[in-house]
Amino acid sequence: MVTVLRAHGLRVVIYVNDHEPAHVHVFGDGEAKINLLGANGLPDLIWADRMSRGEVRRAMEIVVAQQVALLAR
């Protein structure tokens, strides 16, 4: 597990040797799993557990803004 980004109280993690499709896990009060390339080419929320709507929204904003950098990692 490698923390690749910290922003707005959230931690974005990529697990080493994780399965496809390319995705990240975002930790705050809970956890969200976000696919980096959804059907429309933008990140897509897979699931969220114990995160408020606001936290999920911030997580999605961060991942959308950093999508290219996250895909490169």
C-alpha cells in the first residue's frame, strides 16, 4: 500500500500489485474505492463505506483533478 496523495484530510492509496481495472482507495473517516477510468473516461465511484457525502464528493474531486498523475503511477 503506497500513499500517493494527501489532500483535504483525505489519503489516496494505490495497492502494489493490485488487480485491474486501475483504481485507487481513498481514506478519510471511512474508505472509498474509485475506478480511474469509468465508462465516460472519467473516474467513477465503485463503493464508499463510512464516508459522508461531502467526503465522497471531495474524494471524487481530488481524483478527477489528479486522474492523469494517478494513472501514471
